[in-house]
Amino acid sequence: MIELLIQNGNRVFQPVLQDEIRWETERKGQPGKLTFSVIKDSIIDFQEGNPVRLRVNGTNIFYGFVFKKQRDKENIINVTAYDQLRYLKNKDTYIYSNKTASELIEMIAADFNLRVGVLEDTGFKIASRIEDNKSLFDIIQNALDITLQNKGKMYVLYDDFGKLTLKNVESMRLNLLIDEETAENYKYTSTIDGETYNKIKLSYENNETGKREIYIAQDSRNINNWGVLQYFENIDDKVNGKAKADALLQLYNRKTRNLTISNAFGDVRVRAGCSLPVKLNLGDINIQNFMLVEKVQHIFKNDEHMMNLTLRGGGFSA
């Protein structure tokens, strides 16, 4: 049973819908998105900024706000709603020091009146950071990327029915198998023409000694196979150069493999950032492991629920 409600002031409407409802999430940089079409009648009345709530079979799925209405001559209103993460597109300047990514999110949420739920402790203090005229999305993602590069831990920020939530991807695993039977079709590509690096070079200007210190981590075998694909970055004195170079090599010294799944059987537990077991024969590689959901689009139509997935993991990258 699908329940979609729109609230305008003290009035709550359950609109008559045409066609399907689509709910989309991405692992980073985008808010959750809900799109649907309303048949205009003499009763329903709603505006941009009004809250929208979606429940499926009693499960809370989406809580957000109307951001766009498009009406045609047939009196059909196409609606686009976003969850709370939409407000992270705001730009600002932040200068902070000795904060974890979790503490940064709490600070930004307080400044912009955003509701906060469970924020897992990312456990890595960022020494200092200047973020000038950047989107809140980018400011937060930079902190999460720094945490990943230094601790090897990936965290996902999402909106859980109206509350900002931060979780380690390791705690978001689902026992929902994707294989030839549950997925109607797939597309698979592999490349080294992207975020693939087999040599990491980090440079630090030591003001005390007046010398430049270089930290290098590399994979000679993959350099022989692919040529030199170098990642270079200037670092500050608060960073452990050797450990960071090793961590970056572990992250990027691999092919970029993209896997998209079309029309898999839908499950409302699946959102970007969770992991699913995948068992597929892709020709040059057999996948039999958990993979990270980079993007997911849920399609609810009549009594059907399907989903399209973009996956990474086990050498895959989206």
C-alpha cells in the first residue's frame, strides 16, 4: 500500500496520482528526490515548500518538500520534491580546526536549522581546513574524503525521513541478493581512464629544515601493465605522509569498474550507501561479493516495485 501525503498549512491532502512514483538517492552530492504526477481537482491545493511524505506498506520512505510544479493543459501537475539534503546546496565559507566530519555536520546543521538524527562518530580529527565559497555538500564531502583517505573508512550522509543521518557503509549491509534472476539487465564497463592511480606522490614543504619532503607509494607491476598513472598532492605537516600515500594507493590502484542493474525487484530498504550481495558472471570477472549502491531509483507503479541500481565495490567504482 502506497500512501503519499502533501501538507499545506493545517490541511493534509492525499492526491490522486497518475502513473508511477519515483524515489531516487545518490551516495554523495545530491539530495533524495521524489517525482510524481498529480491529477488536479477542485480539492487539492499545495505550494512550493509544502512538506511531502511517502510511506509504503507502513514503512517511512521519504520526507521532503515540494520544490517544483509543472502543469499541462490536461490538468496534470508534475511534482519534484527533495529531502532535507537539498539545503546543502547552499554556499558558504567555513574555517574550522580539530573537528571530525561528524562534528562539522552538526555545526552546519545548527547553522542552517536542519534536523539531525544519528551521526556516527567518524573518529578522525581534521587539523585545520579553509572552505571558501563552497557548497555545504562539498564542504562535508571534503571532510568525509579526508577521513576515507586517512582512516580507510567510508561514511554516507543521507536523510532518514526528515533527519540527517551519517553511517559507516559497513553498518549498512542488506541480505538482498542481486543475480541473473532478480535483475532484468545490466551494463558493465571497466577502465583505467579515470580515478585509477598506481603511483602516489605527496609533497611536504618543511619550513623548519627548508627542505621539501616527498612520500611515494607505487605498484611496479601495474606500472608495467598500464604505464605511470600518478596522483600528486601537497600536504601539510599534520599529515602522516607515508601512511596517507599507502592508503591512497590502496584506494586507487585498481581498474574502475561500473555496473548498472536495470529493473531489479524493488526493496524499500535499498538506498544509496547500502551494500548488497551480488552474484553475476560478467565475462572477464565473476562477482560474488557485497557491492556498494552508488545510486538507486525506485519505481512504484500499480502493484509493481522495481529499481535501477548503480553499483561499485570489489574493484568496482561508480
